[in-house]
Amino acid sequence: MPEPYNILFLCTGNSARSILAEALTNSLGKGRFQAFSAGSMPRGEVNPHALPLTRSLGFEDQAFRSKSWDEFAQPGAPPLDFVITVCDDAAGEVCPIWPGQPMTAHWGVPDPAAVAGPEAEIGAAFAETCRRLRNRIELLLNLPMASLDRMSLQGRLREIGETRDSPAP
């Protein structure tokens, strides 16, 4: 697979977790990865609690939008190397046929958008989700891509999704 690697992060609503994963990968991947995000039933807007985190990575709010995964199954869509679900609902859905025969994995993390309560509690949930996604994305970025065959790489992707997240310090 040539660099940059195209990676699609999926979540049902494409408003929080998948958006954060897209931002983190595009920031940390430093041109080695081109990340996208989408949802099976997109909410149509990015969760406002995700935006401070994407801004902290250097992105403008307009860099992200909630969109359908169908966009990535259409002719002319970028060929995908990886498709990773970040929510349990999306992992259980029947996905479109992706161009490029991408490797798939599930990296489920709790939905920070489901947290109700004071702003500080919601902000903390979003920060924790971002931290967990960052840990997994950093594991991906540190894989020796050139020396792994497809089967080994697929196994490593799945192992990353099974990574036990230690609590925040």
C-alpha cells in the first residue's frame, strides 16, 4: 500500500467519536495518513463539544461535517486502506462495499455525546474519548507498515481495538 494511507472512521451519527478520530489521525499522522469520517445515520452536524478538541489540534470548525458513509462507497471516492468503526452500533451494521478492499477493525469507545450533566462532566467525557482514541491511533501510527504483510497488519489492527485503556492520570 502506498502512503498516504486512507482511513475511514465510522460511527452511527458521525458527530463526535469518528470526527475526533479523523482530526487526531490527520494531525498526528503528519501526511502518512489521510483520515475521513462518516456515519450510517449522520446527525447532520458535528457535536459542539467535539469542536474545542478539534480546534486544539489546529483545525477550523469548518474542516469537519457529519456525512453519510454512502459518500465513500460511490465512484470517485478515495480508495480506502482501512475502515475502522469506533462505536458498537456501527460495528454491527451492514456496511456498504468499500472501494479498494480495505482492512477493517472495531475500536469501540464510549459515546461522550450520551453523557448528560454539567458542562464540566460532558467536557471530561469528550476529553477521555479523545485520549482513548489518541492512544489507539498512536499505536496504529507506530506500526512498521512496510514490514507487515496484509494478514499481520489486519491482526494488529484488531489487537489495537482490543487494547485496554488505562484511566486518565
